[in-house]
Amino acid sequence: MKERRSLGELVTGFTGLALTLLLSFGLVVVLIFVLSRTPARTLYFFFVGAFTNSYYLGNMLNVAVPLVFTGLGISVAFKAAVFNLGGEGQIYAGGLAATAVCLALPAANGFLGGLSALAGAAVLSGAIAGVSGLLRMKWNTDEMISSFLLSVAVVLVVNYFITGPLDDPKNNLQSTLAIGAHYGLSGIFPPSKLNSSAFFALAAALLMFFFVYKSRAGYEMRMCGQNREFSRYGGINVSKYLVLPMILSGALHGLGGGLMVLGTYRATIEGFSFGMGWNGIAVALIAKNNPLGVIPAALLFAYLDAGAKAAMINSDITFEIAAIAQSFIFYFVTARALYSLTRIRSRA
Amino acid sequence: MPYLEMKGITKLYPNHMRANDAIDFSLEKNEIHAIVGENGAGKSTLMKILYGLEQADAGSIALAGRTVHIRGPLDANRLGIGMVHQHFKLIPEFSVAENIVLGIEPRKNLLFVDRNAAVQRISEVIASHGFSVDPRARVMTLTVGQMQQVEIVKMLYRNVDLLILDEPTSVLTEQEIHRLFETLRSLRRDGATCIIITHKLQEVMEISDRVTVMRKGKVIAVRRTAEVTKAELSRLMVGRSVLFQIERPKNACGSAVLELVNVTLKQRGRDRALLDAVTLTVRSCEIVAVAGVSGNGLGELEDVVTGLRRITSGRILHNGEDIAGLTPATLRERGFAYVPADRLRRGSSLKSTVTENMIVTSRHRFLRAGFLKGKKIRQFAERLTESFSIDGGPRVPVGTLSGGNIQKVILARELASDSNLVIVSEPTWGLDVASSQFVYEKILEMRKAGAGVLFISSNLDEILGIADTIAVMYRGRIVANLPNLPGLSKERIGEYMLGLRDDFAPAGAQRKDAPA
């Protein structure tokens, strides 16, 4: 019954979203007509390009995978009315942790080694986000600010490892040593980069859905998010649910980063998580913080990204113009979403 | 001709309650005028209308013979009307001077705030009225009494000559009250006019020239203070008894379920204790009512007994064991049920469904390996919504229900489990007669089943109808603890509530001097 209600919310949420999208798509069309000498071709690749061949399609789906994790991480925290703005650093740290574990156990069994790499990613990033939760619990420090500042510092520390102790001297790219080939996740849609991490993303979304709506901890967490005074009155340990959702959110971000390393990059490349924390927030807001809604929301984001890339390669528009077109849509969607964010925050 | 004349003021609230019902109120120039009345009598509403915070649905206001329209506090200030709210509106991090000039700062070169000019002008105001605050001090370092002075100076700085004070004494110590009254007298000497809202008749007698008594949105009487007695005012305030149809079968009380021994609660920065050596016992099969006017410690009593607030000293015993400092969760495991006065923020989560609201205290009973048993929960919620006849069903968000139905959701949840101690606070506040009757029946059922009931309420009629024992709180102290016998009248309890009677006064004074 609860999940039926949340699915209902999702549907009403999507009608509003559809209008927003239509409006922003309309603006993109106008923009491309103004800026492109071959508007029809540009529009075709912008909106349909992602589906023209298996390479584009697979890459688009692969871009969606980490977005699912970051979107889930933000949604879960939102459900408890805590806010994690440190996603970028947590993804980055997760990637580094996975890389470090793989490099430390070069002879291990690929399956177990891969699992320990992901566990390492989840633990490290969960701990980083957990610090902000603890600060909020102990001294009422705004977790929004502290997680963001912490993330900025974490990015610099990870950069140090990439260019210092774990640097690959043979590679011109700023990246760590590559992990052993046996740790890599198998591709599922060659020649694209799509790999089995997609199944992890689907499983994570399902798991989080059951956790949030069916488990006792999920119930307690949602009650804390909806009314902390009521939760305290009802005997829920409200301090716990300032920390736990942050840890969970950090761990999900870390898993996203770890899977990107195992599935796509096979090393931690400098700046690979740049901007991903914000995209996660946008995905969560589009999904209205419903774990199952995160999947279509991540796909929408990936689709826009793939469209911009395809238009860039196959028509006369430059990277900048593609980026402007893309950000038109982002602005509209996040403006709408930010409106609901401020409402959530004033409530909490 | 009166200085201020409010005529036929009517204010309807959305639930069709007449907060003010055709009120005529007039004020002479240069008097101190007290407005008294119980909670919900409409005093604050009337003053909010005068200060422009609320708009009347009917009626007119004339100031010095001229009809005025007051659309907001700025209009009121321009007309020379100022208000000091019960809860101060100050920015703790700012200095006294910055708070006072906020919004009308003196400028230097049209751009910069001229701090020195501000401090100088404020110092003049402070000196001329004998206040004791430093304009450069930060507000967060001040005592409550000084903060109130800042609020008054803020109004004087804006050249206000009609000052409204909403329950100004409720947070003050005796000495601070004395100082405040000195200030009011000095303002009167300088030609100002004051309205003071209060529950405390002693203060009315001490400070006011005239007094207006309000009850249920109407003006009941206007008297010269010199020509009225406290007993008469008390009678006018509480009105005639309403007969309640509560069948309360006699039964013998059992052993003590809840005992409070010298429970004291103090708040940092406040000299006055919120709860002052409260001693009280609730036995099984007994309903102990605690009566009092708001601001006298009822809310704090509710908080400390339910574990939501830590006491400063004293002991709270449940079945003989000390429970001070235990969490609400532990107390619930021990068999506490609790229906809070604040039902919209504390008692329910408005965004959550009826079902989600109902299982918050019993969620442990529906677990399988950390997951909730959906079917069991559904049956539980359906059974409760049916037996308490809650409209809307178990799946709608609680916020969509009416006030009476929200209260039923809370009662259903709290009374569904086997409890040995039921704490209810203002359980029928805002409910109609039928819903109230239902609440009384449920509480009597719990009593019959052997629970002890702590019944906190400011409604004297229901207290006289339902309680076995009646205690009264005044300024954080228990001033009466009486068995509810047929001879006990509403007037007598009213006198305790308003501070006219005090059964424990000498003992209370001694306790204060004794070492803790």
C-alpha cells in the first residue's frame, strides 16, 4: 500500500516533469536553429543520436550506471531530510579505494578481489560522509556545508595519490596504475563500454526501494525525515538517523565510483568524478527521491549527455553549444527540483 | 472622548470559531489598562488586530477620534502604536543598538549605518527611563528581563505612545516584574498609554487603572481596578460551570504508578525555575488532573514526565524505579502512553499516512528479520480506524484529516497498547462535544483497566468531571492538591490557577532556601 502510494506520487510527479521537459526541449530547438547551419541534422543527432547505433546506446547506458548510484545516495539521505553535497569527493574516494584494494591484492581471485574492492570503496566513502553525519549529531553542524567542504578536501587528497604514490609513470594520462585485468567487469554490449556494473545498479535500486519502504530502519528513517519531533516522541532514535543515512549515502556514492573503476576506467583517472555529485542531486530530484524513479531519471540524464556528444561529433555545433543546449534542460529541471528541495528543507 | 475606540470587532477563524465576537474596547489617554481572560478568550487576537498583525472581518478602529485602517505593524508604528510580544523578536547575535534600529537605521552619507548616532540616541532613551542595558552589549548576553527592556526601548525609539504588552510577566522573576511595573508607571507619567495582557490578577490589581475581562471572544466586563476585587474578577473570567455528562464510577486506587519528588527544571539564562520542586503522585486506577493557565509549567511537566526533557534536580519514579533521564523509547517499553498537547507537530506526522502514524509506537511488534510485516500492519491499522471510526481510512496522509480525526488517530495509537501509565495533555482542546465525550470514555476505560492517568488540562469543566484528584500549578509550583469531592467548585480552582490561593506557600518558600 505504501509502495502503491509512492508509485502514484511518481506518476503525478512525471506529468509536471514532462511539461518542464517539453518547454526546455522547445528552447533547445530554438537555440539550435539559431546557432547551427544544419539545424535538422544537429537536432536529429541531439535527440535521436543516442539510438542510432549500439556504440552510442551502450555508452549512454554506461553513463547512467554511476548516476543511478549517486541518485540513490542522494535520495536515501533526502528521505531522512539530511543532505549530502559531498558526492563528488565520495565517488572519487570510492574509485581510489577500489583501485588501491586491487593493486594491493594482485594475485587474488578476480571475483573475491572485485568484491573486496567494492567493499573498500563503500566503507571509505561511507566513513567520509559519516563524519558529516556525526558532526551534525554532536554539534548540530550543517551537514550540507560540512559534506561539501569535506568533499573539496577529499578531492585534493585523492589527487595526491593519483599523482604521487599510485601514479603510473608509463602513462601520460594523470592516472593511477591500472588494476589487474581479472578484476575488470565483463562488457555486455561491445563495442560500447557498457558492462555488468549495470546489473549492480538495477539491484541497488531495488534493494534501496525495499529498504526505504519495507524495512523497519527505512520506516524510522522516513519518519525522521517527515517529522523529527514526532519521531522522538514515538521513541525513534533520531540522532542515529542523522548519521546512518549519511553513511549509506556515502557508501552508495563510493560503490558508484568503485564500479566505474572496475567496469570502465580500470584505474583512477584524475577528475573522473568531476560534477557527478551535482548530477546525482538532479537525478534524485527528478526521481522525487523514489529509489525506483532513480533509474528513469538517470537514463534521462544519460540520454541528454549522449545526445549532446552525438550532435557534437556528427554536426557543426561545438562542444560549447552542445553544453549550452544541455544546460538549458538541466536548468529547467533543477529549478523545478530546487523549488521542492527548499520545501523539504524548510519542513525539516 | 476615548483615546482609542475599537467598535464591533469580529474575527472568524477558518474553523468558524469566533475568536472575537463584536467586541467593543476603549482606552483612555494615559491609562494602564489590563485585559484578562482564560486561554482562547480572544485577548491576543484583539491585540493583533490593533497592531495590524491580523485583519478584522468586521468592526472599526478610531484613534484620537479619527478612523484608522491598520494593515500591518508599520502602519501601527506610524500611528504611535507599539507591541511587545510574549516571545521576543530579537536577533541574539546583534547588539542592543543594532536590534533597536533594525529597519530604521540612521544613515551616514545615505549609505552606511551610523552606529555611533544610533548608540547615542538609544542611550538617551535608556537614560530617560532608567533602564539598565548597555546599547553595545550583544542581546545573547542579556537576561530575559533585559531583553524585554530592549523590546520596550525599541518601541520608545520609534516614538510609540500606545504600548501593548502581551503577557509581559510570564517569563520574569518577581524582581524583574517589579522593575517592569516601575517602568510602566514612569511611562504613564510621561504621557504614554499601556495595554497589558495578563492571566495574573495580583498584577492587574497592582498596576492597572482599568481592567477589561474577556471570555470566549466577548467582553464580559470593564471595571475600574480600584472598584473591583480579585475574587470578582476571577468569577468573571471562568464563568458559570458547564455540566458535563461524565459517568465516573467509584473505584479504589492501587499502588503508586508515577511519583514526582521535588522535580525542578531550570533553563539557562532564566532565573525563574520552569518547574519548582513539583511533588505529585499518580496511583493505578486513578485520574490525577493537573490544571493551570498556560505558561505556568504544564507544558514543561508534560515534557519531563515523558522523557523529552531532562530535569535539573529531583526524582521521577515509575513503579518505584527512578526513570529520570531515560529515553522516550525506554519509557514506552515500560508501559507509558502519551497523548501530547501539541498534536500537529509532536503527536502526529502530517505528511505520513494514518497507518504510518499508528505504528510508530508499536513498530517492534510487526517485525520479521528487520522488515515490517505489511499484512499485519494493514490489519492493525484497519482495525483501529474502524474501532475509533476515523474518517478517510488508513492510507491517507494524516494532514488531510480534520482536527478531531487527527486526535482520534493519536488516541487510537496510544490507547491500543496495554499501558500502565497514560499521560494526556489538553486531550479535547478544539474538539466538539461528541468527540470530547469519546475521549473521556476512552480515558475512563484505561482507568478501569488499571492504568494511572495524568490528565493535564486548562479546561476546568472537564477536570471537575473526570478527575479523582486535582492538582493546580501556578508559576511552576504545585499550589493545590485536592481530592475531587462534590463540594469543590470551579471558582475555587480558578483562584488557585490565578495565584490567589496557595496551599503550599510557606513550605515552598522554605524549600527554596534549603540546600538542594
